[in-house]
Amino acid sequence: MSGTPHSTFVFDTTNAALWAEEVARDAGIPVETVPAPAESTAKCDLALITPTARVQELTAALTGAGVHFRPWPA
């Protein structure tokens, strides 16, 4: 996603991050797994980035699946 404006989603567990990646891919939403920003104080070392234009779609998909996340920065 280099060069494309993107947004970051952080998680409290590795399980949630990997589940979120699976939900996104099943929904056809492009995501990339990256290290969580240290400043995010996330409890998990993984984060997902997605193009900013797809944030609402990813938020809806994760919420619908019951994945706990938070956008960063909030």
C-alpha cells in the first residue's frame, strides 16, 4: 500500500488481528498486516492497514463479525 493513503487498525490480541485479516480478505477489502505503532499502546504487536477509502467498509465488516479493534490514531 505504499504511496496510497491508508488507515491503521489496532487490536488487543493476535487472534483478533488475524481474524480481522481473514474477515477483510473474505469481504474483498485490501489489507496489509504490519507492526502496530508503538505510540498506539496496542496490546498486540500486529496491526492492519487498509486504503483510507475502504475504512468504513472494513469497520462495518469487522463490527459485523464481532472482531474487537480500534482505529489508530483514534
